Amino acid sequence: MSVCHARRPASCQQHLRPNALFGRLGGGEEFGILLHECSRELGLEIAERTRVAIGTPPTGQDGHGVATSASVGLAATGIRGYGLQRLCKEADAALYRAKRTGRNRVVAGADHLAEA
């Protein structure tokens, strides 16, 4: 499960596997991505590719693009189990750690456990 804070949701969807579930969380600019049968490592790779794609500005008709960025929080079932509420909570906490530590980055939910 990842939570993506981005202004370009189409960029997120382009880099997901066909069986991924993707949708807006709440009314803001946060999106949830559920990656079925996906390892933590592959989830990190997908999240990073998506983050980079969001940060690549599309060029408008005037030849100028608008720079954007994405902060991503990731939670893995191998660490947090399969409870959807627990995964959402961990992914959300990781998202806020990504924002607090400089934004425009991917943070996995268990990263803070490895630091302890």
C-alpha cells in the first residue's frame, strides 16, 4: 500500500501494474495505490519510478512546463500484515515522514524501524 501526494494522478497510473488499485483518498491531493502480490522492494521501485514521472513536467503548447513533485509513503504486508486499516495508517505515517524530511521522496513504513 502506498499513499502518494501528487497533483498529477495520471502520472501515477501510467507506471502501475494492471492489477493495481489506484484512487483518491479523501478530498485532497492524496492517492492510494494497492499493489497486489508485490514485494516491498518492487513496491519501492514502482513508487520511485512514479515519483520521478510526476516530477517530469509535461511541456505545454507554449513550450513551458510546470514543475511538480511527489512524496510517497509505503507500507508492506510482510511487515504490517494484511489489515487494510493498519496498512493505510503505516503508509500515511510514512508519507508524513517523507514530507517532514524534505518532500519529493519515497519513504517505506518500516524504514524508521531499521534506524532504531
